[in-house]
Amino acid sequence: MATRLLQSADSAYDYPLLIKQLLQSNQRFETEHQIVSGEHRFSYAQFNERICRLANALKAAGIGPGDTVAVMDWDSHRYLECFFAVPMIGAVLHTVNIRLSPGQILYTMNHAEDDLVLVHDDFLPIIDGIKDQLETVKGYIQLTDQPENACSFESLGEYEALLAKADTAYDFPDFDENSIATTFYTTGTTGNPKGVFFSHRQLVLHTLNMVNTLQSRNCDSALLDHEGVYMPITPMFHVHAWGIPYAATMMGVQQVYPGRYEPNNLTRLIREEGVTFSHCVPTILQMVMQSGEAADTDFNGWQVIIGGSALTPGLAKQALESGIQPFSAYGMSETCPLMSMTRMDKNSYALPAEEQIALRTRAGLPSDLVDIQIWTPEGKVLANDGKSAGELVVRAPWLTQSYLNEPEKGAELWQGGWLHTGDIACIHPDGCIEIKDRIKDVIKTGGEWISSLEIERLISQHEDVAAVTVVGVPDERWGERPFAMIVPRREQLEAESIQQHLQRFVDDGTINKWAIPKAIQLVDDIPKTSVGKIDKKRIRAQLA
Amino acid sequence: MATRLLQSADSAYDYPLLIKQLLQSNQRFETEHQIVSGEHRFSYAQFNERICRLANALKAAGIGPGDTVAVMDWDSHRYLECFFAVPMIGAVLHTVNIRLSPGQILYTMNHAEDDLVLVHDDFLPIIDGIKDQLETVKGYIQLTDQPENACSFESLGEYEALLAKADTAYDFPDFDENSIATTFYTTGTTGNPKGVFFSHRQLVLHTLNMVNTLQSRNCDSALLDHEGVYMPITPMFHVHAWGIPYAATMMGVQQVYPGRYEPNNLTRLIREEGVTFSHCVPTILQMVMQSGEAADTDFNGWQVIIGGSALTPGLAKQALESGIQPFSAYGMSETCPLMSMTRMDKNSYALPAEEQIALRTRAGLPSDLVDIQIWTPEGKVLANDGKSAGELVVRAPWLTQSYLNEPEKGAELWQGGWLHTGDIACIHPDGCIEIKDRIKDVIKTGGEWISSLEIERLISQHEDVAAVTVVGVPDERWGERPFAMIVPRREQLEAESIQQHLQRFVDDGTINKWAIPKAIQLVDDIPKTSVGKIDKKRIRAQLA
């Protein structure tokens, strides 16, 4: 394409999209809002100074461009400082998933070639156990609020002590905007965790898009604006807490970092810090609403995006009854993560309550610049008619371009030039995405495909069901049959009552009769993965 | 810098930032809102189809990547279609400033090497006059709402007729995001107009930033959101109507294009179309408020950004009294244009009325990613203390990288790696930019520098003053002395009353006594440039 390219004057500044540029925004003039974390309260001026101090401390620890810095911490101001300082010096931030097994953590740290590890007291035992097998790590920095706690092995020192003696200024350099800024691992159903990675350019674009999206998805009140109070309840190692700490920092809002998630503490923080906006998985929302502190807490004014697992109509209804405004967002580790989010506009609010809840539980409208399509297994594009279901594929400026050092798996992810989400979905004419199921969780029975998510959604509407999951189990005659695992809200719940409840949906044509699980198990808890998602793989294994 | 660069899988899609990607946003699912222009009302689906038809019509006219397409039109849906279709096929859109003299228009069209010209009936006489001297133009397309009007010279046809017979689909290609998308000319005080130019990447980033900014600058109500109704009243040839048509289209809002600006028609459209958001120069705002239709119009709910010239406190007050929410934005042709905009947050609204007006009349807070500094003539950075004044210099991802084919002038613009605005300003500790004056409009008197804008601001507070401009005129004794040209609100205004009014500000130390103009001229109209700015150059020339 012989287009006319930019001609730049010799002295012109060719502005790269770098994470440091996010700080060239209103936060630098912010004097009122703070970053709250445990007992700490920092002004934005202090926060910016601490980023410089951390950069100098990292430099003193021998870290430079191209090196990798691993962080193992709960959600804290220190983690947020690493979100900025590590990539801003040209290094790569590895946000270690501390919920993986020690063996998996070891694998990821060697695979990412971590040079330096910042590790909170709570994870010292893990490092103690794998330390001798870490192949590239040259040093450790301790993260603690009890500096009297000795590190159980030799370290470069304690974070706050290192910052205290570091210089308060750092001249952050410019470099290629396609430099990797962050990396972390996603656990598939088989094999080793896979590394995804994001460049400075991708994170800046994702941040701009996130700010737009947060401001535009509720016509009644922005999910987050300059006057809002933000508290993440998605771990910072989990897709950069959805990248929202970058957005909140650019906007200069009041931020609250809750440390280790403890339901009563989360609820107390929401109340005492006046939190207006959070994001979490459904389980956490449920835990907060059921916490002891909830009785003393007015949740009105708290807006929450649910992601990771689907928001069920039951949970959405419960949240609304508590004064909470629940929204859904859709994304995955590979997508930075934001692809889509609920939009409640004037027309949405004019709908009957049940249809409003349906809107809130769908995956929402795609964000700006996000191109989505529904494909058949052969790659044919299906219509956005709210009915045709196929695999959701996506293009956006912030998707992982491969898996770290696994180009063949990356090529598979990007088959046909579109990122394959592995989700079965349809797109409604209004743009709303409705996720039907994970491709691998679809139940194939008697030549029919049944969505396990659809059955879960219907079962969750039964008043005595607190939580539910459905998987396909092998069946000699039918290939697979649905199996339901249910956490009852009352002890006297019977399987038959669930089946009768579902029969109504058979009668009105919503599902066919094969979708009613014959096997229903009542349990106290549904098995979860390290990141709190329902572990269907393990459930299937238990049943096999 | 040996950072780690992205590794992309072979099949991964490397997403370029192209204007076509702005259409990968919510507008494509929009079914309710329309694009209104004269008698025309198009749905977004029709608008998208018309962009494809136009692309095919351009191709049929022999236009391809790297070619330049000039448009001479009032603000219309056709212009908006050109904003997209021309760059989306890889060509360059030249938005011709139809207010320049025919000789200047000829110069810019030859300098930009226009290949094709889309020209509205009203400008056929201009083309008739310069046609024989246009060196690169190969064809013309007529823009008209009276297709029975014959074009006075040979053309390729009439726009609507060409679209009607064009195909409804076009596969817009990917290409380098640094390809030039638009070009237009800025008139300096001396010499020929200079061409600025913007790439696809720059316009996409500017659009994302514009959407963020419009959503965040009024805590009471977004300046523009999905439910808003947008009408530009800054010509589309003037820095892409500030780039806001791109933002409004990406958001899928209701848009109204007013054609040739006629105050009564503008006012009628505001009323009848329920316009909630516009932008214009102060003169237009005044014309709308003083139009005959204003008496029947409730301006409540209309938010307006003022730029191009400074919003005076007098005009801001008048607007507020009419129910209009006025805001200031700051930018220039070289900056795409957005650099900063007023932010009214909860704290601002808590201020006394006069201080609120002061906030609204300043240039506002820088937008995200915009880095600003105040420099001495020697390039020393001054403090953001609200007092230290110097030249405002800027970096952002969307600034013109040079002047078209004039690299030496581009190098001067970018002296020291920062774009020089030519404005004297200070930055307040809260980030608010206060423009003191154009460097060339500062009045040098008795060894002191006096800001002509400051004197204008104070004079405009006199209740009998409708409009005012102040320039420095040569003075043997003092070097220069201020001269004021005033449009009185009542006939009986006397120069003495203005001087007495200013004496109060001398008494309270706001200005020194040399700032009081001895020479005051009462006029019916202040001379304006082709783009409606006060023409101080001409005023000075008249006085010399």
C-alpha cells in the first residue's frame, strides 16, 4: 500500500506509548485523593516519588532493561508501585500467580527467567521450598509490614528500607513501545501453565479503552470517574487486576488496596472508605454480601463488575436487592483482559426488571476498537442475530501476540488471524455478547449439544440453590449426560424439586428434556481452581 | 535500550491504529440514533453503507492510496463521510479552508498536490477562478442538494448520483498506521499558509482521548455521552471540527450537521433537534444567544466548549444566565487540536460564582497523555505555581510532526523536542492552564510586558462592553502602548468610563497603570480573520 507516510521534522518528538506516559495525566496534579493500603495512606505526590525511589532501588539491585522482576504479594500499594516502576525502567513485570502449586510457581519463574523476586512474608515458605531449583533468580527483596520479621533466606533487603535510602528522582527513558511490560501465566486444562505477555503500547491502549468503558456503561453514573473510590477485588496477579489499577491511577482517583481478601475486611473497607467501584468473581461478591459485616453496611452506591465466571441471574438479583449495581465484563488472560462490558442506558432501564437482569448477566457490548465475530468450526462468520452460536473470535489492539516461547501454541490461539477465545457465544443485534459455554464444557448428548452454562443459569433460578455447576459425564447410550453439583441454600433441598423446576423450561421449549440432569449431587462446596473459578476438570475427573 | 520486544505468533493479527478501526465500536450496533444534515436523516447502518459507496466512487474516480482528495463544503453528512472514506482507502483528506482568499486556496491546493476536489455549489465560482492554475487536480465531484444545478465546468458527476450507482461493500485494507490521513493549512501572521498533517495513529489516539475528555470534564453530566445530541459549530475544515466528529461517530451518538452557519438556523436546530453539546468560537456563541430565534429557545441542557479565542468572563456569565454550560478548550491546528479542557468537579461547583467563571475561562486541565511545560526563552522549565509565565510547550501523541514540505519550519516548531505553541501561559498548581497571551500579542511598554488578553478580560467585565480587543501600538516614549477597540453594548459608552473601570484594578494591584489604554476606539465590529478570530495583525496595520 503506497500510502503517504508521516514526514517528521528532525527535532520533533515521536511520542511512544509507554506506561510512564499514563502518569502524564491528571493524577500528577491530584492533591486530594490517596492510595490507601493497610495502615498506609499516600498522596499521589508521595506515590509518584515512591515510584522513582523503587526504580532507583531496582537499579541498585542490578535490574535494567530486558530483565524480569517477579512479584509475589497480596493487593497492595507496593504491587501498584511495581506495576509502574518495573516496566518504566524497561524491565518486565512477572505477576506470579501465588495460588498455583509450588511446582507450578517454580515452572513459571524458570520459564519467565525471573531475575529478581519481590516476595511478601506470607510466601517466603514457598520460595524456601523451591529456591534451590530457581535457575535465573539473582536476588530477593522482602515485602512486609512487620520489618522485624527476618527473611528466612538471604535477601537484598526489605522493600521500605530500600526505598527509604533510594533517591527521589529518576529520569525514566524512552524506548520501543513494543517492549514487553508484563507477563503472567494462565493455567489450561492440560499441560504446563502458558505465559502471556503485553507490551507498553498494548497496556496504554487498554488503559485508554478501560477509562472510556468505565465512564460510559451506566447512564445513571459512571462506574468510575475522578470522584469515585476504587477497590480491586480481583488479584493483581490476575491479568493486572483487569488493568483497572492503571486506569484508576491515570484518572487520579481515590484507591483502596485490600491486602489478602478476607470477606469481613473487604466489607468493612467498602463501608469505611466509601468504595464506589470494584470488580470481582461471583464467589467474592457472594462472600461479601454474606459476611458478618454486611449487616452493618449500606451497599448503595457500590458498583461492581463481575467477570472470570458468569454472573448468574440469581446473584444479580440478590446484589440489586442489597443496593449493589452489578455489571458483567468479559475477558481472559490472553486479552489483557477487556473485551466487553454491560451497558445500562436509558432504554435498558426502561425494561422490566427481569430483562434488565438478563442484560446485566450477559457479557455486554464490545469495547471500542474491539472487533468480534462468531465462527463455525470451519471459520464461517455467523450472523449477529442473537441465535447463531459459534466460537467467539476477536481482534483488538491489546491481545497477547503469542504464548511466551511457545510459538506453535500461539499460532493455534491465532488461527486464521483472529484470537480464539474457546467460548461458544452468540451476538445479539444490539451488539450484546451472550456466552453460551466454554467449547470444552459443552455437553454432547444424543447428537445434541447442550450448554452447561444454560442449565446452570436455569437451576440457579431455583430459590433453594446457592450455587451450581453442571458438567457432562460419559454415558454409554447418549455419549454424555449432564450432571449437576449443587450447594443448597436450605438443607431440605431434594433433587426432584430441581428436576421439576427444570421441567417447566422443557415445557416452554427453552431446553429439551435431555438437558435435565438425572444425576444431582448436593455438596457444601464446589471445587475451585487456584484463581477461584469452578474447576470442571476436577469435577469430571472425580466422576470418571 | 535492550528491552524485550514482543514476539508474535505467525498467525497473530498486529492491530494497526487506523481510522477504520473507529468504526469497530458501538456505532455499528446503533439502531436508534441518526446523522441529521439538512433534510437528510441517516441511520448509522445507512451511514456505514454510504462510506462504502463513497470509497467505491472514489476508486472509480481513479483515487487510491497516497492520493489527495480535497473537500470544499459546509458542515454536512457528506463531509463526515469523507472524514472516513478518504483516509480509509489510504488516501489523504485535504480539508480546504474555504474562508481563505482564492489566491491562498490555490496555493494550498497546489501545495497539498490535490488529485480530486469535492466541491459544493457555493464554491464553484472559486474553483472557476483558479481552475486553470491548479497543477495536480485531475477531476471534480459536485456536492449539492439541488442536483438540477449544473456544474459550471466539467466534473466526474454529482456526489449522490455517484454514490447511488456505487457498490454497497468495500473491503478496507490495512496499512501502516503512520500513513497521513488528513492535511490542512494554518495561516500565520506572515508568509504563505503552512500545511499540518495527521496520521491514522494520531487521529485514533486523539479520538480515544477526546472521548475520555468529553466524558470526564463535568461531574454533573458528561459533555457528550451515548445519549447526547452533538452539533459542531466549528467548521469541519478547521482542525477536523476539533476531531469531535470522529469521537461522536465512534460513540454512535445522534449528530446534527448544520450546513452553512446562520445564527437563526443554528438556534432553531439546537431547539428542534434537542442538541446537548456543541463547540464554537466565542463570536458564534454570542451570535446564537443574540439571534431572533433565541427568544423562543430554552438553552438549558446545552453544553458548549469554547475555543479558538478565549472565552471572556463576560460571555461566560451571559451564557450561564441563559442556561448554557460553557467550557473552555485549548488547542491549535498544529495539535490536532486538543491539549486541555475545563474540568468542573464537585470542588469547582462549591466555589463562589465568580471563581467558577474564572475556572471556565481558563484553558483547563491537560488531557490524558498530554505533557505540558512552561519555558523561559532560554528553555528553562518554570514552576507550575500559577504565577511564573513563559511559553507553553507540549508533547502528546497527536501533534503535527512538521509542516508539509517545510522541514525547516517544522524544526523551528519543535525546537528542543517540544512543540512550541507561541502562547505565554502559566500553570496553576491544580494543573489548570492560564493563557496570558500570544507571544506576538504581548505589549512591551516602558520595559514592562503587559498581557493584551488580561486587559481584554478586565475591560470585558464592564457592563456596557459587548466585545473588546487590545493591541500594542508603537509609542516613541514607551516603545508600545495599549490600544483598545470596543464594541459597546449601549451607544452612550464613553472611553472615560472604561478607564475608570480599569483604575479599580490598578488600585487593587491587578495591573499597573501603564496597562490602561489611553486610546480607545468604539466600533460596530472588530476585524476578524477568515476563521473568525480577531485579526490583531490587521488592527495593528490600520493603526500604524
